[in-house]
Amino acid sequence: MSEDPLRRPHVWLPGSSDPPLLLLHGTGGDEHDLLVLREHLAPDAAVLSPRGTVSEQGMARFFRRLREGVFDEDDLRLRADELAAFLTAAEQKYDVPAGSWMAVGFSNGANIASALLLRHPESLAGAVLLAAMVPFAADGPEDHALAGKRVLIVNGDRDPMATPQQTSRLAEQLRRRDADVGLLSFAGGHTIDAGVLPDIKAFIEVGRAN
């Protein structure tokens, strides 16, 4: 018998507005780290915030890496599949329309979100990718699997990991599958910049209006 996907530690906060937010923390975070973003981005939205199930020297992550900046892509595929199963179970338990999530992920959380988009396009309505890198070395197919899905990549222009080259390549991978990709940069490094939160809120609100 397979393990219940909802055994993964997570926080669920009910809400009255769409889209529901899927919050995905960075390395060393947990299911509580990004909850404060709800107040800034969509105070009335439902929120699902899971914890990464991989431990790296005691720090929670969503997938393994071989070293800093080099992902274990086999494990990334496996963990993206597990996260998709978790979302399906959460939709049933919390009465959320299938595939309606707007993922908001930071760093490791952004990378699992983009991997989820590429492997399970049906799982998400869109994503805000903060300090995001390219999840898979190969570009993957050119098709229409992400048509109608909106993605905002938000990277600092001095980020040593999520570099401008990473940003451009990630945007291209998503556009190959017909995602509507926007880019937002700020003067900073590998962090969440408070100054861009109003722009992210506006991005989410456009999706709500549609």
C-alpha cells in the first residue's frame, strides 16, 4: 500500500478568493517560512504550504542536489511527481479545484515549482518563481502543454546562483511549452526583495480577474 501523500507536513489556511496559493520554501525553511507572503500578495486567498521532504545536513529541501548549483535531476523528477500527488490529495481533502494553484516558490521552492510545471502542467495554473534556476539541463519538448499558464520569474540582478543567464534559459524552457512568462528583476542577490511584492500582487490579481 502506498503512503498517504498528505502525511507530508504542511499548513492549510482556508480562503475566499482565487487563485489558491501554493507556497514553497527555500533550503533550510519549512512550511511556516513563506506564510507572511499571504498578507502582501493575496490576504483572502487559501494557502497550502508543504515542507520539503529531503534533508541536507538537517536542512529541509524539496529535492537533492549534487553540490551547490548542480541538481540531482533524477531525484528532482521523483520529488516533482510526489508533489503532484500531494496536490491531488490536498485538492480532494480541502475542496480545491484541480490544477488551480498559483505556486509561489523561493529558491529551492521555485525550482521544484518549475519542475512541476514541466513534468505535470496540469497541476498548476501558474507560478511566481523567486530566485529561480533552470531545473533540467535539457530543454525538453516544444509543445503547448503550458498554454494559458502565467509565470513570473523574479530574480535579483546580483544573484550568484540565479544569474541572468539562468533567468533567460528558464524563461525559454517555459516559453517552449507556450507559457506566458514575465520577468521582474531587482537590485539585489539571492533573496526576496520587499520592493517587488506590490508587482507580484498585481500579477496574481490579473490572474484572478481572468
